[in-house]
Amino acid sequence: MLAEASLGDAYWGFGQSIGERDTALKHFKRMAEEARRLLAGDPKSTNVKIDYAMSLMRYGGALAPRDPEATRTLRESLDIVDAIAQSDPANSGLRRQEMDLCLRLAARHVELGDNERAVALWRKSIAIGEAMAADPANLGARTWLLRTYMPLGTELNRRGQRAEALAIAVKVKERAAEAQQLDPVSPAVKDVTTRALHWASKLPSAND
């Protein structure tokens, strides 16, 4: 299963990937099928459930943006992770995975023109992130919040919900500063904070 994941990743999904979606899908589909077999044999195993959810995330993420199967697959993955996280709320890695899945699924709904569902998913992601950010040392909560604030703020601004969009821009500046203080050298942290601060600066009246 790990071999299929590695091969799929080599073909699709990362900056250094070859860029062959169809080949990646074959590997991710085989990965999901193997994970499903393992889950059938051990349906109570949390680790097996997580492996299955991650295989669905890879497969759903590699499908074409408007393929309805993508939303169904990513939703199934999110539902599995949600259920596990409810029984292990202190698992910040799992909670960050929830946020990631919310963003992936929201992006698919935007592609399909269903912005209402996208907004609901962004709000869900923010609720998870803000709860984790109560820990002042949780860097991941802050970087994933920044990734979520931007699309939600953009959509709210588009709808004319200016007050909330501007409030999000303020939160972006706060969380970006916290992230930079927690890790001032990581290129990944620098990238997300720079993009988020640029977004906040371009929001009309964000600096008023």
C-alpha cells in the first residue's frame, strides 16, 4: 500500500511530480482497494481506518476537479477522520488532517459552483484550527488557519459581507505574526505567512 502511495505521489500532487494524473489514479485506486480490504478484515482498528481515509484523500484529490466522484470520495475520507477525531480530540495531527480535507473538499465544491457548502467547510476548518490554536505553541494550527482564512475571506468579500471579511484580515495578521515567531526560519512557514499577509493587504480597506 505504501508503495502505491509513493508511486502515485511521484506522478501527481506535488510540485516535483511528473504530472500524469491517469497513472497516479491507477496507483491511488489500488492503494484504496488494499486499504479497504484491510479495513474489512479489521474494522475496529483506528490505524487501518486512518490508512483507508488517507488513501481516499489521495484518490479523490487526484480526480479531475469537477468529477462528482471526487467530492464523494473526499467526503467519505473526511467523515472517517471526523469520527476518529471525535474520540481523540487532543490529536493535533489528526485535527490538522481534518482541516486539510475540509480545504480539499471545499475547493471541489467551488469548482462545482456550490459555494455554500464550501463556506460551511471553511468555517468548520476554522473552528477546528481556532480550538487547536488555544495552545500557543501549536504552529500547525496557525499555518492551516492561514490557509483557510484566505478563501473564506475572499468569498465573504465577494458576497459583500465586508465586516466579517475585514475581521478575518485582522486575524490573518495576528496568526501570521504568531507563526513567524514560533518558526522564523522554515521556508514553508515563510511561504504561507507571506501569501496570507499579501492577501490581507490586498483586501480593500483591510488597513483602514
